[in-house]
Amino acid sequence: MNIVAWVVLGLIAGAIAKAIYPGSQGGGILGTILLGIIGAFVGGSLGVFFNTGTLALAAPTLSIPGIFVAVLGAIVAVFLWNLLTRSSAV
């Protein structure tokens, strides 16, 4: 059941992050879910780091603060994805 919650959280966080982040991002629904799940782990891990000072792999819960942290992490993930997939116009 925990995996289903992560997928739902990833879908919500990824969709909100793609709506907030400027520009167009491809990937469809699967890309949105994957970036959202990665963002949830990034945001959860950074939240644990800032609260305790230790780095641990963690995912936020399916709650309002958890969605907020996951969206922030997903925005970071979308930014990094755009940096990696950006083509240079030479």
C-alpha cells in the first residue's frame, strides 16, 4: 500500500511541479509520475537533512506538508531533468 501512496504522491507532485515550472516539459503521464516520485524522495531527504542534520533517504507522507515538500523536490527534479536533456543550439 505504501507504493501506491508514493505513486499517487508522485503524480500529484509531478503535475503541480510541471504546472509551476516555466517552459514545456515532455514525458507524458509516466514522466510526470517518475519525476514526482524522484522529487518526493529528494524533498523528503532534504527535509530530514534540514531537521536532523543527517542525510537519509526518506519519502514524505500523503499529507499537505508532504505534498508541499514533494512539489519542491519535484521542481528541483524537473530543473535537473531540463538541464540534462537540454540541447545546445550551436
